[in-house]
Amino acid sequence: MNDVWAKATPESVGLSSTGIAKIDAMLEELIATGELPGASILIARHGKLIHRSILGLKNIATGEPLAEDTIFAIFSMTKPVTAVAMMLLFEEGRWSPDDPIAKHLPEFAEVRMLGGGAPDHAPTMGELMTHTAGLGYGIGLGPHDAVDQAYIDAGVWQAENLAEMSRRVAAAPLAYQPGGAWRYSIAMDVQGAIIERLTGQSLPDFMRSRIFAPLGMADTDFYVPAPKQPRRATLYHMYGVPKLTVLDHPGFARDGVAIPKIPSGGGGLFSTVKDYGRFAQMLLNKGELGGSRILEPDSVAMMIANHLPRPILEREVDAGFQHIRLGFGYGYNGAACDDPALAKADVGKGTYQWDGASGVWFWVDPENDLIFVGMIQRMLQDGMPRLQALTQRMVKEAMA
């Protein structure tokens, strides 16, 4: 599929070249000081590609630079893709936000609260789509977390497939009453189990046929085929070490040589900046790209709108690089800004965004008709600037 963007200057779409150049200068400084191996970004406005930069190295040891077709592990930027998969099934009438999860995964019929007892109501699909169903994650996000520990004890992530993972999650306790709080969770992986149950296809096969192929996302999948392995960006970290070090953590280091037994709808995809840019542009175009309609406009609007009630937003949750708060809530599988002034956010109303543990980030800004995709390969950048918020401010400053 041909490129979907004509190239244009920033000035032709109301941005300053000087302002945009400051983004590259900021990233180059982080690379020069040893904070990052490299960085790659794409900015498009009014359907035109107005900036593309590829900075630094793909692999420090070999000195190989990043390239336009470098493949990154995108971790939680998988979540919005899973939301699109779910919305495809929503359009087919396969599920409704008010459905109990148990309607589609019967193992959730007998869920119990932490400490025993049934919840006030059965967790719903809408709650599953918004991290408010009461689920944990099982990856040690918080110290001494009883629900997280229950997932670890149950071997949720050691299950043989998504169906077995779902059964283990359902047997673990809920962290809170469904709908009562926002908690980052395994919800999108449970969505993967639902997609497989509803379609009879594997999650990778469904995404390939219904999302990746129609959008021309040729380098996006849950694994990296052998011929493409040399294009994969090396992952680094700086935990307890003074310089960028190759990541060898068994839970996060991913070579992607084979489709995993649990294809993670919450964090399992590999992709390129260009591929994800196509995905983001499709959302900005209200479900269409290059003549291929993936979703209807109403479905995209439903996906990227905030669904959290005010009492949850008032509590504020700082989840990694995302600050859920008044004016900046959560849609389906991604953050949603419905009041930039209230949230003190440097984006337009209706912006939808998320990021990933390896430092990747993106946003779709309908009000300003703009997409931004950024990819790096440093895990959980503790102590670094929050690149999404920083680049959003810089793009806003560059607007004429």
C-alpha cells in the first residue's frame, strides 16, 4: 500500500519549522548524554507528513543506526490496537458495554472480592474496556499488593494460552468494587481472550486480517519473522547501572522470534513508527485510511471519548507516563482528554493517547488535526523527562 501522506513543510500546516526542530534537538541531547540510544518520530497534520526524524543508534555495541524500518517492541501501545479489534466486534453486535464479562467469558460468573464475598454487581464489558473492572495485573506494579500477588501465585502469565490465562484471572480476587476506581490492569489481555472466544480465531490472526492488512501495517505483529530480525531495535535499561545496558529481564526482554503462547493484547506487539503512524492516522480519519474503512466514525468517537465519571477522576492516578485526572480521563484502552484547560494539557480537546514501557508514545489530536508517534528503546525511563508531555508542549509552542 502506498504512503498515505504527502510531504509538506511545517509552515504549510500552521507550524514552525524552528519549533519542530527543537524536538529533535531535545532528543539529540538525551542521546548525547547517554540517556537514550536513539529516537524516531513522525508528525503529520491535515493529512500531510510534516516531520520525520531518525536519530541515534539501534544497537550501541555494533554502532548500527536506527532506520526508517526499525522494528520496536511497543508494549502497551498495543492496547489501543486491541481497542480497535474490540470495536470491530462491537459493530458486529458481538458485545455491549453493559454486558457482564461473564456473558462472553463464563469463568467470570463467580468472581469474588478480595477478602471474600461477591461484588455489588458483576464486572461489565464497559468496565473491562476502561480499567475499572477491579482486575490486577500480576507484574508487580505495587509493593505488597495482595491482588497482584494472587495473580503471581496463580501463574497467570505462565498459562498455556489466553483461555487458560482468563480462567486464572477470573479465579483471583477483585481489587475493588467494579466501577469504583481506575487501576492499570490485565484487562486488555482479557479482551484478547474475548476476541478469540467470539471469533474462533487467534488474536494475532484476527488483528492481521482485520487491522494490519487493511491498513498496510506490514511490519506489525506479535513476533518478528527471521528475515526481519536484524531490523529489531535492541532494548536497554538503566536500573542500578550507570549507563545504558542491554535488557535481560525475563518478563520484559523480548526477541520476538516466535508467536508467544499468550499473545498479549495489553503489550505484545512489535511495530515501526511508520506502521503505527498509519494506525494513528486511521483514528484521526474517523476509522478510514487510504480507501480502507476499518471502523465507523461513531465507533471511533466511542473509543476515544472519556468514559470515567467525575468521582474517579477526582482521585487522580499517575500511571507511568499517564496522569489520569479531571479533564484527562480514559476512553477504551487509552487516555482521553475532554477538557485541556481543566487538565492543564498541551493538546486539543478530544485527544486520545497512550505509551509503552519501552518509551514509545503517541497521540491523536482531532481538534488540531494532528498525529504524533515517537519510539525509543529504553525501558521505563525513571528520571527522564516525560517525553509525551514534553513533546506535546513543544508541538503546541510550534503552532502558529
